Amino acid sequence: MKRISLIYPQREGTFLSILREATAAIESIKSLGTQPDSDTLVPLGMGAYVPTKISSNNKIVVNIGAGVAVEKDFPAAINYFEARIKEIEIALQDTADQKTRCYKQIGTGKSTNQSINAIPTTAKFGINYV
């Protein structure tokens, strides 16, 4: 029970984090489309940033996984992130369904165990204690 109560919230938290990141990426790309020459900060790591100016040519580099990055135009990048959001929403729903099934099985197991414990010892083992 403890393991289930740790796994599912962690998994759901990961999915929600990815959803927020994808949504923020879409909003940022849309913003770049309306303000192509804008200032930003580029993260260097460990909380260090370097200020820079974005002079976009309507192209963006998107990490598609396994260390592979591809160049996409803004609409294609937005479509990619929207597709990822749909995938994550499905995975989030599947996780919620799995969690519900597990809790139901645990509840069924507890009630079965309680029913077995309610049976007198003589009926369970065929032993008569006098």
C-alpha cells in the first residue's frame, strides 16, 4: 500500500510538470512570433544566465528525445508540443485509472481478509479446540 501511495503521486507529478513545460513552450513560441526581436536570458546552468537578443527567422530547435534535436518552424513546433500534451494527458488518465484499480483491489483484499478472519477457527482448519 505504501509503495502505491508513493509511485502514483510521483508519476502524476512528473506528467503535470511536463504538461506545464509544454504549455509554457507553446506560449513562448507564440510570443516569439509576435515579437521576433526580443531580449531573453539563456540558462548556462547552476542558476547562471546570460542575457541575449533573439532575432528569430521563424525557426526553432526542438529536442525530440534520445539526444536528437530538429529544426522546426513555429507552427510545426507548436503542433509537436500540442501532440505531446495530448500524449501526456492520456498517460495521466491511464495513471489515474491504474491507481483507482489498485485501491479497489486493495479494498477487495481487505474485505476478503476480514471475511476469512470472521470464520471460526474450527471451520477454517477443521480443528476443534476444547
